Amino acid sequence: MKMQYTLKTLSALILGLGAAGVAHGAGFQLLEQNASGIGSAYAGSAAIAEDASTVYYNPAGMTMLPGMNVSAGAVAIKPSFKFSNGGTTNAAGALVNGSDGGDAGSWAAVPNAYFTWEVNPRIWLGLGVGAPFGLMTDYEEGWAGRYHSEKFSIESININPSIAFKATDTLSLGFGVNYMHLDADYRKAQFVPDQMGGLVPGGDLNAKVKAKGDAWGWNLGLLWQATPDTRFGLSYRSKVKIDADGTTTVSNRNIPGTFNHPVFGPQPNPILGAVPLGGHDAETTVELPDTAILSVVHQLNERWTLLGDVSWTGWSSIPELKIENTGAPNSTLDLRFKDAWRVALGAHYRYSDAWTFKGGVAWDQSPVRDDAYRPSSLPDNDRYWVSLGAQYRFNKNTKVDVGYAHLFVKSTSVNNTSSKEAGVLKGDYKSSADIIGVQFSHQF
């Protein structure tokens, strides 16, 4: 009996941590670090500096905020991922039975909180707390793509102390450091083929990976008031290299414990004896991408403000994922991510001293190169934003923002052949997302 294949496939069990953790593309890096920017599709994010959340988007913007300022809010995100099977096969090349997985999208909340302080007319200090990475996909157990993923969740927290300096009356500079913590939980099935010409029955194993890690990064920004009506912002956030450690837990799902030998009768299933069930140490290194934003804000007249944004994310920092584990061979997942761009346009209309209305559109590019590398943990594709929002001022110091955006995702096909152990995930996805949020801001 050949058990080498069974042991070899065990190395694929922990690959999901990396696939889920880095293959979310545009959706994995959350723009939603405030709710005040939702209404204009985050156009002008590095130049608007309308509340303390500028600590995240461009720390130089703190020089636009006199005194002390606080801003806090939450954004609720509901993605939808509906799969239609088009011939998914397992590692042996056979068609896989199972459902289409239902809607794998789940509601997720992204909280944020910020504080800025004008120390003197030249220096500002700030602090931001948010969740810049995270999402979840949750398929029905036993669906056709179960060998690629069944459930994935990732959570992050970023703590970002910052300082800004007003170099001249029109030019400001900002700098921040970032402490980021990441938690991931990934679950999938592992295919185990029949042995001895089908005499010894195989089946599925359960695999669960939990891992966490933390690291430091930095960010900086520049704000230039080119004219009394036009302002430019440029910001950059560094790569963050996270060494994640965790445990892979392997358990039996439906492999029979015995089989009926034609001569000797009932016998223990040797497959289960050959597979090292239980927990195994796992570790990987993920270099999260750097980002750059160029923004412009133009005060057209006393009623209208126009906003624009071009941003870049260096996803090519993750060409592959290498996993080291104890009790199973090391593994490499071929991702071949490409750098991604985002373009946004927006406008604010000041209806009265109390009310301002917002609108925006955006194009958001995915780093997934093609169908062969699109993972089921997040079947990402290019998307288009349409956003609306409103701001209400209770008085000159206190305001609240609400915003809503709908994301239209291009028709998405998948023919993922990147993992021999998982088989081929083949089919189509219908995807979209809804985003809604509220932000409260106060100046002391």
C-alpha cells in the first residue's frame, strides 16, 4: 500500500493560512479606516483632513485641525460571494460532489478611533487605532470547493502614533510608526484517495490553522496648499513583514476506521495510522504591501468641493508563500500577485451651515493575476464603487457623518490550478459588497 501520497498531501493543509491571509487582494486591505470618507468613495483621502482620521490617511493633515480633536466610528461591510460549479475536481482528477457553498460573504465590523493635539503653532501629535486588514468567507461545509477552503477569518489591529510639522504656511510634513497585530483562522477539507485499488476506502480530513503575529511599520505624508482653493496630499505606508506562528490541527472527517478485507475480514484502516492527526507547529512570513496615495481637493465655490485620488498598492511583494511546519513537508503556494491601482472622484455639496452632502465613484483594481491564481478564500476581481453620504454639524465643534457605498464586482471566473493537492476549483462567482458607516468627530 502506498501511503506516501497521503503524507505528501498533508503539507497542503497549512497553505490556507497564507492563501486566506494574502490572497484577498483589494478586499483584504481595508480602505474603511473612517466612515466620513465613504460618501465620496474615499476620494481626496490624503488631502481632505476633515477630521482626526487624517492620522491614518496622511499625518501631515493634522496641521489642518486646531486644538484637540477626536474622531471615532465604525463601518459595517457585507460582501457577497456566490459560486456556481463548473467542473471542480479533486487531486485525483475526479469531479467533486457537493453544493455550491451558499453565500460565502459575512458581515464584518471595522472600528476606528483617532486623536490629534496641536502642541504649538508648528507641531501636532496624533494617535490612531484601526483594523487595516481583515475579512471573512464562510462556505457551507462539504461544498464542492472544500479542498480549497471552507471558512476563513482574519482580524488585525493597528496602533499608529504620529507627529506633524508645519514647515511653512503652505507646506506640512507628517510621520508615524505602526504596530500591527494579525490573527487568522482557516478551515478546509483534505482529500485522501482510496488505496489498494479501492479496497481501502479514503475520504476527507479536517484541517484547521490558527496563527498570529505582529510587526512594526511606518508611514509619512506631505500636504501642500498650492492656492487658497487647491490642496494636494501625498502619503506613503511602508511594507509590514509579519512572522506568523500557529498550529495546524488535523482530524478525521469521514474516513472509515476499518475496512472489510476479502480474506481476513474487518481490519483497521491503515490510512489513519499513516496520517499524523492532531496538532502541528506551523510558521510563515508574510510581507504585507506598501501603499502610496496622491490626492487633490479643490474648493470650487462656497457650496462645492471637488476631490480626486490615485493610489497604488505594491502587492507584488507577495509572489509566493512559503510554509514551514513540523511533522509534514514544507510547502510553497504560487500567487504571482501584481501591483494594483485605485482611482476615485468625489464631491461635497454644502447645503447649509448644518448639512453637507457627499457623492463619489471609484475603480479598484485586484492584484489577482488571472483565473488560475484566484483563491476561494476571497475570489477577488476589479470592482467599481458608487457612494453617497451626509454630514450633519450640531455646532461648529461637533459633527456626525454617515455613508453608504455599493461595490459592483466584475463577473468572475475561476480555474484555480495552483495546488495539485487541492485539485482544480472551476466555476464562476457573482460578487458584490455593501458598506455602511457612521463617524462622530469633536473639536475641543
